[in-house]
Amino acid sequence: VAQERRPLGPQAARGTVGLSQDPSIRRYYDQGREHARLSGGDGRLEFVRTQELVLRHLPPAPAAVLDVGGGAGIHAEWLARDGHRVHLVDPVPLHVEQATAAGQTAGFTAALGDARALEAADASFDGVLMLGPLYHLVEHGDRVAALREAARVVRPGGPVMAAAISRFASLFDGLKRGYVAEPAFLDTLRGTIRHGRHENPTGHPGWFTTAYFHRPEELRGEVEEAGLDLVELVAIEGPAGMFDHLEGRWEDEAWRSAALELVRAVEADPALLASGGHLLAVARRPVSAAAAG
Ligand SMILES: C[S@@+](CC[C@H](N)C(=O)[O-])C[C@H]1O[C@@H](n2cnc3c(N)ncnc32)[C@H](O)[C@@H]1O
């Protein structure tokens, strides 16, 4: 991983903070629903699984953790309460406001920032989370630029954990919620399946916003192109994210622990990697300068 600042990807605007990639992303998050996203429905599975995967790879507390695209602070909050020194960056002012407020109680800091051009110094964090930016950067060059920035600011050998939305997430979601019968959704879905680009020109609140949905091998390729060493590529929700079954079952301890055990058992099986909503690439910055290229 080279130490100098890399040029920004094609869609980024150096020197400005904000979502230069697409104004509809900012409009979507300005609705202010992000802070509650992981506390109900399918979000609980995503939250619990993300938490266990992050804990699997993060050094013990107190580690310096940079949460890039950390939103309203849902993960920063529990990490700070666990004793980590967390700083969150996000380009959406509302998220930074919400995270700053949460951070005052939980003990973490937040600031405006863009994954493609981080303010942090080289090798200044023990671990970097990037649970969001990759799927909002629709240009390949921007995603690799963001991963390179994560590789630059993490210490040699430190983990970078980058989430992606699976290529087939909107296919599963559209089938289970019936959206596929709506011509505008079907239209976008046809394209998403082919080339990964998801859009929501109607502004329908359940249809997300402009995003890029990865195939597992693309995520692997981008991580490696950024000069990181892939440690593992796993499905976050896996097959448990495919069906509309969480409501009413999540509170059932026997069901929940069986479901989590099964998801864990198949999390890295290539045949099921794209079965749920999200993928997680866990990578490390190479330790030696020679390996870093
Ligand atoms: C679905 S939210 C996820 C928030 C949180 N990390 C989580 O896991 O719940 C995606 C986040 O990525 C942020 N984001 C989008 N583009 C970004 C960029 N270029 N740099 C950093 N963050 C970005 C959004 O503002 C939003 O907060």
C-alpha cells in the first residue's frame, strides 16, 4: 500500500465534503431513517451478524477504530461502550449530527468525511470499518479509491472490514415483498441483475437509493486491487436473509440461536455467498513494504 495520497476516483470532488457521487443518495438519507434501520425487522440479523464478524477480527480494546460511512453511529456506539477509541466519518450532515449526539454519551467522535479522501494520517488506526460507502460508490474507480484510503490509514497488519450489498439483494427483496409486480421496480431490477447498478427514480421509500450491488468475486477483486490481503469473504445474513420470516421468530431464543449457528456454518461457502443482503470482505494491510508494493 503506497503511502502517498492517491488521486480520487472519477466521481469524487477533492476538497468538498458531501455526497458528490449522486444527490439522490443525500435526499434518501436526509429522511433521517438510518439511525433506526438495524433495530427492527431484518436489520436485527444484519446487526448481530455484523457485530460478531467485527469482533472476530478487531484487536482487543482499546483499539483505535475508524468507522467510515458510519451513519448515525449504530456500530460506533457499541464499539465505544466496549472500550474502543472510535472516530466516525460520514458525508451526510444529519448522520454526523446524530452520531455526534450519540457519541457524547457513548464516548466516540464524528466528523464529515468522504471514504475516497480521508483526513486521517497514514497508519493511524488499528482497524477500519467501511460498512456502507462501497455500495454507494457506483464507479469501480471510486470503490477502489475508498479501499485504498482504508488501506492507507490502517496500521500495517490491521484489519479493514468492508461491506457490500449482494448483487441479488433486490431480487430477493422484490420477490418477498411483492415489488417485482411494479413496472418501475422490475425495470430497475432487470438492469441490476445484469450490471449491478440499482436506482430508485420513483423515490419509493422501500426501494433504497442509488447503489452498486456486488457479485462476491467483484468484491474480492476490488479489495485485492486496492493492495489489501483478503482474510475472508463471508455472507453477513446468508440464507437467513432471503425469506420474510424474522418477524415473530427473532424473539424465540431456540430459533434465533439455531439460525445464527446455521448462517455461521455456511457463511463462506461460495455457493451461498450471494444468498443474503450483504457480503463482508475482511482484509489486512500487508505488513512488509515489499508485500505492499
Ligand atoms: C446504509 S448506511 C450504513 C451505516 C452504518 N455503517 C451501518 O452499517 O449501519 C450507508 C452509509 O454510507 C455513507 N456513505 C455513502 N457514500 C459515502 C462516501 N462516499 N464516503 C463515506 N460514507 C459514505 C452514507 O452516508 C450512509 O451513512
